[in-house]
Amino acid sequence: MIKKYEIFKNITLFRFGDPFKTGAVVVDVDQINFKEVKDIYLFDKNVGLDKVVFNKTLSAGDSIYGLGENLGSLNKRGKIYRCYSSDDFLHTPEKEALYGSHPFFIIDGDETVGVFIDSPSEIKIDAGFKDTNLLSIEVSSTDIDLYIFRSKNKIDIIGSFLSLVGTPYIPPKWAFGYQQCRWSYPNRETVESIGNQFRSLDIPCDVIYLDIDYMKDYKVFTVDENKFPDFEDFIAKMLEKGFKIAPIIDPGVKIEDGYEVYEEGKSKGYFCKKENGSDFVGMVWPGATCYPDFANSKVREWWGELYTEMVKSGICAFWNDMNEPAIFFTPDGLKNFYSLVDKIKEKKDPGFDFFSIKDAVNGLSNKREDYQSFFHNLDDGKVICHDKIHNLYGFFMALATSDGLKKLLGNKRYLLLSRSSYIGAHRFTSIWMGDNQSWWEHIIVNIRMLQSLNMCGFFYTGADIGGFGCNSSAELVIRWSQLGIFSPLFRNHSALGTRNQEPWAFDSATTDIIRDIIKFRYALIPYIYSEYLKSIINSRCLILPVSFVFDDPILKNIEDQFMFGESIMAAPIYTPNSGGRYVTLPDVKWLCWKVKNFDDRDVSVYNPGSYFINCELDETLTFVKENSIVVLMRPQNYVGEKKITELLAVAFVTDRASYMYYDDDGETYDFQKGKFINLNIFIEKSDGDYEVYFNDEESAEYKNDIRTIKFEIYDENGRVFTKIISR
Ligand code: MIG
């Protein structure tokens, strides 16, 4: 039986069987008011014993957008995707699944509909691969919540989706600063010297990450005192210099007698169990580990409390890695592998066996059979096989972390990155895009993913800038950092054994360019923070494909430019040795803004159309929309270093423009109690000149320091008018 519920005006839920409560949705379904139906609008369905297949014929012009963290083009058509969270460190084009599972997408064509399949095990989505004209979705369960969203407008569909799954989480303002990571900065001395280099080279930075080597023998919630002596003092000193330290926390708990986290988890029965009741064991960094049963709320509470010591020492930023969960191999898997090798050893003339060994080694990791071999104890006493809720492991780990941090930090906001995620996790964590490579091809993947993840609610996200695996070149890091300006999470990260990738790791000319790029990011923080907060208030993605914003069929396949807030269109350069790129400027006039740095910005005005635009290596290519405004500040070493008393409003106005500048303390949740400012800025053309004015909506308890707004207004001929107003 299928139950049909009308959730809101534009959202219909079709409920199959008795679905697992994933926590993706924040709206309570009224259990009483349903209709029993046989068919679902939109899809033909085929219900099997342990799966349901949904089919829909696609017309030639249909596009598919969404699916969050995945490969393929922005328009997802023509490829197979799989929601089954996977630790895959090589993001080559044929891959079907990455770390997160985000089964929400929009079909856009003759009609426009959104689809969200709330089901936490494997979902295969063939978007016209096997059969060009068929969208076929295979859900590996017969207990499914299928939501359908209707609206003509794709942005409204995402808005309805967010009304169902909740609004994105709000990190502290310093999370919009530059962040530096590497696997690993091995000791206190190194991290301190990295920090000092940022300050002495005058390169802004807010966060430095600790990767796995800060721990004692990779035991989570421990610190190796030899490498990081006097940890509390270390954190305090870094904070004094304006750096937040973000340690990594993995889920796997090392099996070791006397290790408190293990002993406690074991004695309380908090680890995932095999069918025979023993703890499931997998091999990861620390060796043999147990996996906390995050599906259980008691375990989550326990895990959240484990952050106490670190938070006490002043830490308010963490990253949760390996939570798909990653399993290098299991003891049984290894045994089978050895017996295969033994068999081959006996052979006289092994040949093709080379390949069976190779495959067997690769096949040891992250195996479906392993995921099918352990179980979760749910709050209601039911036991469920991990495979059935596999896609929620990272979601639940991040939930445990964020609930813990909320308790420990009270009114102070936190920054949390999770590698694995499911729909709904955007309410309490952000994610990074995992182990990309220092390849040019991965810049465009990053550009697409920013857009697709925004559609799924993950507004604050980003990839490893400069690329994680492989060695990067100076040019690659420069171009990627220029994209970083428009990536809410702007974090440079690189893998063990690769070439260093910090802003000064190349030659001094490169350092100079990257310094200017990072400084321009900091200059834009008033705009970025305003736009981020407004995007949440309005349930409208911070980052949007141009085709969602402007209604022109020519834009449909443009995936390498995107809207970043209401005023800016980013057009990053993502190919090597290029003196520029093609851009398509939709609908209105655009101010082409080539930015060298805060003080050196070149502008020119373009009419709608397609152009090749020259752009030197030290220029960030940006466009400001006609009749809109961008607010900037003078860059600082870190967010909050000095009071901001002056804003610069750069505007491109042919008629009139307005901008709502939002600000709050950037650190607490007091904005929920009305402690914020909306400063409305207006510019109007009159008699060959411009009038500027503003009005304040500042709450009594919140005082903003802005005293002066300088205006730099460009007209349709690119002529500049400057004005100043005081508050
Ligand atoms: O299997 O902690 O994605 O960011 O540096 C590698 C080491 C484990 C994977 C993460 C990466 C991190 C790395 N981790």
C-alpha cells in the first residue's frame, strides 16, 4: 500500500511500507490525513521483494540537476549515480558514488519537479545512461519516503525542499576566512611556524588544521604529548595570534587495553556488533578498531561528551573524517586474501593471477559484505543491519559531534566539517569534498559540486584548494585559490607525501599573487557573510547555476560560471596556460571586474552576450550584475582582528540599486534574539550623478561599528563616481 500525504502546498509524500526515520526531514508528517493510492504521479513503479524501481521517460530537452556530492556534469543526465557513501580517494569520471549520499534532484523540462528519495541504503540512479531516454531509480528497500516538489521555478523547488529538510547551519564568521591544512603538520613547532609564516608574510589566515598525526597512536581524543607538548598552552598561544586550531576526529576507536575511550565504549556496549554479538572489528589508521554505534542516541551523547577536554582547551573547530565509515580491511578479509595468495604460490606458472591479486587487494577496502556483517542497536530496541542504514553513519557521527559541541560551547558557534553526509546534515555540519587531486580537471569538478551541493542544502562547503593528492604546480594553486574566493569553505589541503602547497611553497611571485587573492577574499567578507545569512533567511542557495537565475535557453548548459550571492557572478579559470576564458553574460549588462588586489581592480562594462575575456594569472575574474552592489572592507590578518568602521560599496548602476548589508557579532547565536543589523544601502541615478543614502535596522542591543561608507559607482560607460556617507 502507498500512502499519499500532502505536506505543504507544493510537496507530496508517497510513503511505501514503514520507512526508517532518517532525520532528514524536520516536518512531522500528519499520520492521519493520507490517501491510499496505487500510482505515483511522475513515475512508473515496480515493487519487488526487496527493492522498488521507479522509471520515468525523459524527453529530449529534460535536464537533471542536484545529487549533491557527485561527479558528472552539472546536468546529471547521461550517467549512473549511486547513493552509497564511499571512501573513494580517486575521483575519476566514471565513479558513481562519493562520500555523501544526497538523493535529491530536479527534473527540468516540459514540467519541472523536485524529487527526494528518503531511504538510507543503496539507491542507484541511472539518469539516461543505459537507455538515453529513461530515468531509472532503483531503491534497495521497500520502505521508502518519496517526496515530490512542484513548481515552475527551480529556485522555488529548492526553497520547498529546504522547508522540508531545514535550513543550513551557521558557522562563525571566521569560518569565512582562509584555512590551511596538510596531512600532517607533525608537531607543535611546525604548526607554530606555519602560523608565524602567515603573519610575517602578511597573508591572512583564520584556521589551521591538525591531521591524524597529532594523536597518540591514532587514538581518537588523545594528543601525543611528545609531538604537541602542553597542548592547552599551544591552543591558547595560537588563539592569541588569531588562529583557531581544528583537530581531526575519526570514528574508529583503537582496540587497546587501558585506553579509556575503548574501555568505556566496550563496557557499555557502544560499538557496532556482529551477528554473534561480538564487536565488529575493522582496520584503519590505529590498527584494529571498533566502530561506535552512532545510530543510537546514548552512543551519540557519549561521543559528544568526549569533546569536553578539547573544547575546554579553547577549540571550537573540528573535522570528522572516515565516517562512511572507511574500513581498510577486516581480519576475515585479510585471511581470505592470504589464502588466495597461498593458492597462487602453489601454482607453477602464475600469469593472470597477478590481476586477481591486484583486484583482491583493492577489494579488501570498504566492502559491501563487511557493511552487511555488522549491526546497530536502535533506541527502540530494534537491531538493524548496517547496510540498511549505511548512508547515515556520517550523518549520525556529525550529529553526535554537533550536539556535543552545542552543549559544551553554549552560545558560541562552532565550525564542523564532516566527510560523509546525508540529506539533512546541512542543519548541523558542513562538509568538505574529500580527496580530490591536484589536477586541473578537479577544479571544474569543484565548480560543479559547489552548485549541486548548494541545491541539496549544503551552502557552506568546499573542496581541498590546490588539490589533495598528487603534486600541484604554482599556477594550479593560484587559479584554484581564485575559485576559493567564491567557495564558502576556503581551505587549502594536501596529502602526505605530496609537494607542499602553502601560499609560500612556490616562488616569491606566486606568494605575492596568492597573498593578494586571499586578501581579496577577506575584503569580500562583508558581502559573503551578508549573502550567506540572507541565503539562509530566504531559503535561496548562496551559489546558483546561472540558468536557475536567468531565463534564457542559451544558459542551460553553462556549468563553469555561477552566481555567488545576488550581485556577483564568478567565472573561474580552470585550464592551464590560459590567458583568459569564454564567458556568457546573461540578460543584463555586467561589470567585468578583474581584481589584482583590494586597491588594484580593473573594470569594464559588457552588454549581454558571449565573449572571450583576457585574464592574467594575477587577476581574479569576477562580474558584477547591472544595478547591484558589493560591499567590501579593508582586509585584515584574521576575522575580527580590528573593528570594521568603514565599508566600501562597489556598485554598477545604470538606474538604481539597493543592498542589504547584514552583520552580527559573528560568534554567538544572539542574532536569533534580534541582535543584528540590516543596513540598507541605496544608490539612485539622477541628472548625470548619483544619490546615495541608507537606512538602519539596528536592534537596541546590537551596536555595529560602521561609521563610513565609501561608494565607488560605475555607470554604463564604466565611468566612476565616488561618494562618502557617514553614519
Ligand atoms: O585515508 O587523515 O579525506 O583529508 O588528510 C586518508 C588523513 C585519511 C582522508 C581525508 C583527508 C585526510 C586523510 N584522510
